[in-house]
Amino acid sequence: MNEYIKIFFIILQRDLTLVFRNKAEFINPLMFFVIVIILFPLAFGSDATLLKQLTSGIIWVTALLATVLSLETIFRTDFEDGSIEQLILARYPLTLMVSAKVTAHWIIFGLPLIFIAVLTGFILSLSSQTMFALFFTLLLSTPVLSLIGAITVALTIGLRGGMLLSLLILPLYMPVLIFSMLAVQNATAGQSISAEIYFLAGILVLALTLAPITTAAALRIRLS
Amino acid sequence: MNLYKALPLWFHKLGALKYFYEISHVISRWVSVICVICFITGLYGGLVLAPADYQQGDSFRIMYMHVPSAWMSLFIYMVMAISGGIGLIWRVKLAEIVARSSAPIGATFTFLALATGAIWGKPMWGTWWVWDARLTSELILLFLYLGYIALQSAFEDRRVAARAGAILALVGIVNIPIIHYSVEWWSTLHQGPTVSKLDKPSIHMSMLIPLLLMTLACKTFYVSSLLIRIRTEILEYECNSSWVKHLLGNNKNVSN
């Protein structure tokens, strides 16, 4: 068991080191996120009441798009240089190593995304309750986005075209988006958001337990 | 031979593509006959014999196409996911073919359910479309089907495509209970179920029987069109084997 934990952290550390050596890969999706959000006030005009209604939805949808763009980095370089094959051949469970890679993706993309989202919320004059709901829904959902995304990335790895990836992935993201936006709307109206938060937490637990297994199976199929 | 031995043996034999190709021809023909009979009687019962609804008038009659196609959209997805899973675990070629042949039919039924629902919604709710839970989740189902089809066409190797698609279908199965219970979980514009309460259905017999006939018609239509697709797929799969070459005649140049 101890050995497994060690392997998990070794792979986590490896992925984080790789990303910090090549910062563009880590910064570009976050830059995309900020720039797309800034486009909306430019397009709609600076009407504060209109922006207040739209902002949380804009932030969420942009977060989904940025996630899709960032997802390829989970396995792409490893696929190109053949390290994925080495991981599959290794004597440790692939599920474990895949979860380490997904965790790394969440740390380098999901975590900064949450804070940037809250910051852009300030610029776009969100109320404090809405911001609070936005923060919590993103905190619970970004791991789910990384986990579910890893499955589809594993399925489409090496196939040409990121278009296919977004076609497969966005329908699977819709339930998460629906519950998060319900929570944000309830918070804006001053109502309790615990029901949606529990539901999102349930989705997170489900994804956390099943997604790494599925991702490992998908990788095996893709590289068989 | 006793039944305990004969039945599994027959089942294994069914998995052989050549045997399935031979018997499916007969099954397909009989199922299509049932389909046509049910379709005609169901439509006559629904459009002519059934009385008009006391609230919705005559426009409720679109239900005879809408409800069966909505059921079929869920049913076919389940068939696709389960047979995909069987193909994934036991590597049964036939199960893989069933999964990939089901997808276009399922997508069509989903589209039909959405389209008839929109036509129904215009006089009843005053709008073509509302963003309520059931409509949205049905739309997600359509995109799941389309994603599956897109994934199938992205691979060159059919067997890898089938297994990758099976994983996608199994992941998307999470959406099925959401669609099914959406009317009960969220109070939305879409009306609640009227048929599934078996002990005391809140629908009159003269309306129910045509609906069941139409359901049977849709189901048999699915089976017969699925068999046709499967037979074509089998020929493409096995185009290099001797029995297909013999079947098609040696003079024809089989590509692929």
C-alpha cells in the first residue's frame, strides 16, 4: 500500500515538474479563459444589471471551453514520446497512475481556474452570495471536469482533430453545468444552495471512484 | 440432448456471424410483418377510434408517435450500452455490431421524439421549446448518440472503434435515469407519466391500446431495421471469408 502511495506521488511530481518546465502549456488555457470572459462585456456593453445576470453563466461556459482546450495536455506528450506504453506495461495498477495524472491536471488547471474565476467575478460586479456559490460549485466541479475529460481524452488520443474531443465531452459536461447554474441562480435569489451542492458532491464521488478505472480501460483499448 | 446443454450451445452458435446471417433473414421478414400490422392498427385506433382528449382536444394524438419514440430513444441507448459492454468484456463480435448498428436508429428516434414534442408543445404550451429538465436531458441524449457516431467514424479499425464506443456509451448511461425521473424530480412544464402507473393508469383504455400497439410497432421496426443493418455490417466484416465470397458470387470484386 505504501508503495502505491509513493508511486502516486512520484507520477504527480513528474507531471507537475514537466508542466512547470514548459509554462506556456499551463498558462495558455488560463489566458484563453480570461480573454474570452473579457470579450463579453465588450460585446454586451457595460450595462451593470445585464452583466450581473449573465456573468456567472459566462464564467461557467468559458470554464468548460477552457477545460476542453487544456485537457489534451493530460496524455498528449506522454502518447507522443511513448511513456504511456511504459505506464501500461509497468507492474503498478494503471488506474492509480491515471488518477495521479488527473490530479496533476486539476492542480495545474482547475485550481488556478477557480481563483481566476472569482477574480473576474469581482471585475464583473457579482454579488458576494453569487461569488460564494460560484466558488463552491467550481471547487466541486473542476475535479469532475478533469476526471470525465480524462476518459474522453484517453479515447480520442492520437486521433486527429480536437473537434471530436469537444463533441464527445460537452454533452457529458452538461449535467454538471445544469446543477452548478441552478446553485448559482438560487444563491443570487437568496435561497439555499445545499441541495445542488450535495448533488455536485455526489457526482464528484461517483466520478472519483469510476472515472480513473474507465480512463485506464480506454487507454488500454486505444493502445492495444 | 437435454435443454441445459442445447440452449447455451445454440446461444454460442448465434454468436457466429455466418449462422446469424442465415437465420436473421427469416426473423427480419416476420418481424417486419408484425411491425406493419401493429403500425396500421395502432394508427387507425389512435387517429380515428380513440376519443378526443377533454383538455387537449385532437392535438393529443401526436402522442401516438411522440411517446413510443421517446421510450425507444432510452431503450435503444440501453441496448447499445449493454451490448457494447458485452462486446467489451467477452469480445463478442455480434454484440459489437449490434451496438454500432443501433446508434443511428436511436439517434433518429431521439430526434423524432424531440421534433414531435416541439410540434405538440406549440398548441399546448404556446411555445416550440422550453428549457425544462426533460427536454434538455433528451437533447443531451441526442448529442450522446451523435458523439458516439462521430467516434465510430474516427477510427479505421472497426473493432477498436466498437470498444472505444462501448466505453463512451457506458459513461453516457448516467444520463438515462436523469431523463427517466426528470419529470418526477423537478416540477417542470412537461407532464408527468400517465402510463407507467400499472396499478391504476391515468389513461383510458381506448387511448391506451393504440398507444401500446404503436409502441410494439416502433419496437418491431427497431428490430427489423437493426437486423438489416447488422446483415450489411456482417457482410462488410466478413468480406474476405469464403462464405461471403461464395454468397456474393466470385465474379464481384469485393472492396474494403
